[in-house]
Amino acid sequence: FSVPADASNPQDSVVVSVLNISAAVGSQAVLPCKSYRMVWTQDRLNDRQRVVHWDVYSSYYGDNKMERLCDMYSAGAQRVYSSYNQGRISMPQNAFTDGNFSLVIKDVAESDAGTYSCNLHHHYCHLYETVKIRLDVTKQGKYANQYWDGEMAVIVALEGSTVMLPCVNRNHIWTERHSEEEQQVVHWDRQPPGVPHDRADRLIDLYASGERRSYGPLFIRQKMNITDTAFALGDFSLRISELESADEGTYSCHLHHHYCGLHERRIYQVFVTEPVREKKVVNLTTHNVAPAVACFPIPLPSDPNVVRGHNVINVIIPESRLHFFQQLGYILATLLLFIVLLIIVVLITRKRRQRGYEYNVKKYGEKDVNLKEFTVDTTDLTQYRSEDIRLDYKNNILKEKAEQARSFPAKNIDLDK
């Protein structure tokens, strides 16, 4: 089953980085997610990871130097560095409970004038805050005053009086102690292509206490993991073994440190490519041709925490004159072959046309003519007498037919009557 990505993330995280990562099919991809602010170390120093110290920058003695006045740890007594200030300066004993880190100076002297800084350090959460205050000393009470000069607060104190330099910060990380290991958690989410962020699937939950929760099918839990020393080293990188095309998508690393107020998110766009085949180096040397070198991948130093693409050198081989004439010969030969084919087609077409004409002449020349289709006018034959016609006949049959034709002259019938 899958768990929505925002099921245990009520707060919005700040996106601190977006990376594109490409890896070949079958390889291992490492999605780097590191933050030393998430490193958890068990408090064996009686909570000495929170400290406040007061410094002063003074030019009274002409040396313009910074001097440490006092400091105090959250579980220890305050320490005053100069014997001159013993009993003169102090901070409230309940500073890390009340959040009041103000400095009290008794019997103010002219040498106390300068710029004071209240420095709050949380080494565990990597938080550093500073408040600056300028102290001026006057001998006349009417000039005693407090105001803001645009950069810092200014206090004008009467010489010999007691003054308090305010420094108040009641944020919970300075005033309270929590079970820190229960408030640190790392989430890894995955969005398949086309799926919005609010519908991403949860992959892994890892707590500083050592608790680990994996979600999804078994094969996904086996191929995607985080090292067991993540909170000790601050390395929460996700390692994906035996990459497949189905592993493409958007991955997110969520870092939550509720105690320190840390909420960060890192986004990774993962692309799976086909593996690049290794190519051997081949030197080609021919006449009037520059030697050519085949493309080959550049060997890079192996780093399991960084995913690198394949770098390829492309070498352009110059062309020679021989290559130009060779290509020209191919073009001329192709053109000549086209002309020959065109001539053959023209000759075949003309020959077939001539055969067609002969066939038509022969066809009409051999047609039988039926004499009965023609009308013969015999009116002119009556004016000749039969004895005037002398014909020589080769046989009696022809003679008999001729006599019969003369004995029955054709009649001229007028159809209009």
C-alpha cells in the first residue's frame, strides 16, 4: 500500500534545491540529501550546546579591541573573565528558563562606554543570534536617555549608576528542553510522471531515535534505502539500485527538525537512460585523409555519492579531394543511367506507334466490298441497240447470261406518279 506524502507533514517545507539526475538502466543512482543541522548527538555535556556571552568593543584605552565580558551555558554557572568586573556585571540565573539574557552593570564608569553585543549560540541547531547596544556615559543626569539611532539601541547612563543592557529572546529553543530525538524525522517521497506533489507516495520515514518505516511493495523497499548512520553523519541520501524505466519521476527529501524549527525540502528529477556501450579507440589513416579517432567515454573518478552522465568527445573528420571526386562520379553515373533509360523508353514508344498504323491500313485494305450496296442507273443503256453490242464470250454460259440480260431491259419506274 502507499501512504500520501503529506500524511505526517502538516507544515510546508522550504524548497532549498532542485536537481536533475540521469542514470543508465541497471545502474545505481544516489540522490544526495545532506544537512549537518540534522546531525543528532546525544547530550553528554550536561546541555552545554546553548550558550550566551556578552562582548564589548571599546576605544577608551585607544586600542579598539573586542573583549569578552562573561558567558553562561544553559546548565552551568555564568563566568566573568575580568577580575575588575567580578561583582559588577551579571546576568539573571534563570536566563535559559525565562529568556531574559540582559546584562546588569553596577557602578558605571567612563571606561564602560562602548558597543556591547549579546550573542546567543545554539551549537546543536546551528543558530546564532546577536543583539547590539551602545552605551554612553555622562556625568550629568539630565543627559541620561535611551533612543534608537537607526542601527542599534543607545543608552546614555549616568556615571556611578546601575544600568541594564536589554537582551530578551523567549523562543522555545532557548528556554525549553525537548526530547530532541523524537522531533527529528526525514521523509522520502516519490511522484510518478504527471502526479502532483500533494498526491505523491511516501517511500521512507527515518527518525533520530532509530525508528524506520518503509512503504510500498517489497521490491521497492529493497531497492531504495538510506544508511543506518544517517543522523550521525547528516547524510540522508537515497540509493536506488538496479534502475528501471519505471523508476523515473520526481523524488523529494523532507528534513524536519521540530526542535530547531528546520523544515527543508530538496527535489530531484530522475531520468533513466539506456546504457552507453563502450567504444574502442580506432586510428584510421588513409591517403590524403587526416587520422580519425572514434568517440569514446571519458573515464571519471568514481564517487558513489555523485551521479554523472556520459561524456563523449566528437571528432570531425576532414574530407579530402578524392572523396569529392568520388561523390561527383556517383552523381554523373546516376545521371547517365537516367538518360539511357529515357532513350530506351522513347524508342519503344515510337516502334509501337508504327505497328499500330500498319495494322489499321491492312485492316481497311482487306475489307470485302458488296456491289449490291451500290445503285446502278440503267436508263442510259436503252438507247443502244442490242445488235450494236458485240461481245466475245469464252463459253456458252457467259453468252447465255448476256443474252438474258439484254432480253430483259431494266424498267424505269417513276414512283411519283
